[in-house]
Amino acid sequence: MTTTTTTRSAYSPESSTPEPARRDEPPPASSAEGITPLRKAAIVLVSLEQSLASQLLSHLDRSSVEMITWEIARLDRVAPAERAAVLDEFYGLGLRRLCFSFDDLVKMSDLDIRSAFHRDDIETWALALAGSAATVRARVLGALPSPTALALNRALEQLGPFRLSDSESAQLEIADRLRRLHDDGSIELPEPNGSDEVLV
């Protein structure tokens, strides 16, 4: 009688040992917990356009700037999930509100623009749009219902000569109203420029 002995291969799936994770690649993060504040700051700054990053750095003391600059130099890889978690936390702290300007209307949805516009403020909107770029005027007029857009366009045509400083004041007033609507949860402000790519 012949006895058959089954030998389990040392390379079978049951006996294989998982390969340890590489130390130079941080594990994917679904939340910002566990990420050091210094690394968070570095990730945020390399994710924003240079002008906005410089603006944020200008509010820090020299020592903090040096530490963050050194941390940026040490960044070798930022996983998409880690970056998303850090930016979501940062946006939640008010980055959208802080950086929003009247020109950012071009990045807002039709629904949010309609929610922000009120007929009682048509003169303020007309003055603000009169001193804005053509793309902003076209975006706002295109987002509004036809009767409202026609009324706003008529107000623009009837505006006559105006001072640029008055138009800028109207833009600031409307931008502030939109920030308050964002705070109330009535509309959503767009992400700041430069948040769509990581420069590392």
C-alpha cells in the first residue's frame, strides 16, 4: 500500500507572511486625525496657489514660517486621501469664507447665485457688476431666471457714470452677504483657487 503525503508549500497563500509596509510611504488617511499640525500646514500650503499660500504665511511669525518651510522640503509624497482629509478640515475652519471674493461668483452654481440674489438689491448688484470682469457679469446674468436677468441688465444699462470705488464697495457688500448665507448653510462658497492640485 502506498501512502501519499501532502506537503504544504512554503509559498502557499495560507503560510505567506504579509510584506511589511514601506516606511517612506505614510498610510492612507481618511481623516486628519493622527497627522501632525506641522505636516497639515505643509500639505495645505503646497496645495494652494502661490499668492494665497504667501498670504497665509504672512500672518505667521518668522520661526513658524521656517518650520513649515522645512517641513515642505521634507514632503516626499502626499497620498490623495491624506491631502483630501487635511483640506476638508482646513476648509471647515473657514478657508472658503476667508478667501471668497466677488469675482468667485464665476465658480458658483446657478442655484447658489439665484439664492443669493434678491430683487430689492438690484441696484447694488448692478453697481457691483458694472465694475467687474465681463466673465462675472455673464455668469451672474446667465444663472438668473430670464425676467430677473433682464431687469438686472436694464439696471446696468441705466446706471450711467459711476466711480470705481463705489463699485468695489458694492462688491464687498455683496461678498459679505454671501459669506453670511454660507454661514447659515443657505449656499456653498467655492473652494479657493489652486486647491485642485498638489505641487509635490
